[in-house]
Amino acid sequence: MRVVAHISDLHFGMEDERIVEGLLEDLPGFHPSVVVISGDLTQRARKKQFEAAGAFIRKIPVPYLVVPGNHDIPFYDFVRRALTPLRRYRHYITADLNPVFKDDELMILGANTARAAAFKNGRISMAQIKFLADKFCVAEGHLFKVLVTHHPFLPPLDNPYASLVGRGDLAVQALEPCGLDLLLAGHYHRSYMGDLRSHYIAEKRSIIVAQAGTATSKRTRGEKNSYDRIIIDPPNICFDRYAWDGRRFAKTLTTQYKKVNGAWQSRPQNIHETRSQAFR
Ligand SMILES: [Fe+2]
Ligand SMILES: [Fe+2]
């Protein structure tokens, strides 16, 4: 069994300090194997914002895997945007734009989908797809395989034409045979989940998509700030959503998936059900 914390869209520069503190208090408590941060660490990619984001990340007491978002590329500084779009991200956060986390049960790969030319939209390159497929396909078959991007592969249910990561269809085609199990992303500041096949109808493999809301930004777009705790225990996987209630993060939704005959089947749980009930 592995526990993953998924946080996204921190937006330092537009962050709520109390929520940042609440998040840092929460993270050690459930002993995650790794904290996944799916982009938009800053509001406008400014130096002070990256310094604050970097200071936050260094306080995370366990390994983390991070990818940049569109907000981590300067928006108004056209020269920096064109010539060195991710220089500050590389300096203050990490120079690794192809991060990997791997242990005995879990393989998580991150891919940078932020592009200066695409403004708020993002895409994945053919070189990245090849890199990801090479890694996933040669990894041991028993590993639970996760891909992290900033831009989503699945639109919100109420906005089926929302823009998705460019070349997402090609990435899915390449990674499906490699045993990809889970896609984690952010960007829309909306938390929602689903089976990838609900959108990529040509795909055969059942792959879960879990979109995180914004953990700490004041721009919440109608949803409370939240993060997800993911308990991976194949053939079960359980998502606990923790939302900020004004004083602390409180568990508001548990969604359990079980893989039955090759397909992930979900059932929202009452939050008062115990963990043992959730896995029954
Ligand atoms: Fe964002
Ligand atoms: Fe974004």
C-alpha cells in the first residue's frame, strides 16, 4: 500500500497564508510516500513568488515530485517568456523537467506541459511521449503507474469542450499499452474524477483521471481549496478529498475504485465510513 498526497495550483503571490500553514500541518500526519505537486506554483512567475514556493516545498518532510504549470512561465515579461520561460522554475524549484519517483510498488513520472507559445493552454511533445513510454514500458509489470501533468486529459463533466493537454490523445495511445493506471493534473481549480475512456472512447485500458482543485490560491473558481490523499492498494484505490472549511482541511469526500475485470469501478463513500469499510 502507498499513500500519495496530491496538491496543485498553489499560486504563490495569490496564496492564502492560513491555508498554506494548514497544508503544511496536514501533510506529515498521514505519512505520504510522496507529495505530488501538479503545477502553477506561482501566480506570475515572479522572483519573490518562486522564492516563497521554493521555501514551501523545502518544508515538505517527505519526497516530492513537481511539474510546472502555465503560471510558472512569465506572462507579461515578453523577453523572458520567449527566451527563458522556465529559468526561474529551474532555479528555485527544480531543474528536472522529467521527474521520476519509483519504489517497490509505485512509479510516478512527471511531464512538463507548460508552453510559452500556448499561453494558458499546454501540450506534450512527441519526445516527451517517447521518454514516458520508454520508462513505463520497461518498468516492472506489478508497479502502479502514474503520470503527472499540469494540464488535464479529461474535461470537467459540466464543460466537455474545455481545452485539454495538446497531443493528449497520442500520449494515451502510447502509454496505454505500458500499463498506465492513473493520471494526476490540475489547472482548472476544479476537483473531479473519471475513467479516461469516457473521453478517449477509442482507448481500451481503464485509466483513472483525478483532477485536484487549488490547494492554496485565493482564486478558487467556485470550489473550496482542497487537496487529495490517495491510498493505492491494488486492486483498490481510494481518494480522500480534504477541503478547507475556514479553519482547517476537513475530509469531504471519499471515492473508492476497485479494478474488476480490468475496469476501475467507483463508488462515492459517506465520509463517516471507516477505512476498513472503504476497502471491503
Ligand atoms: Fe492554476
Ligand atoms: Fe494552470
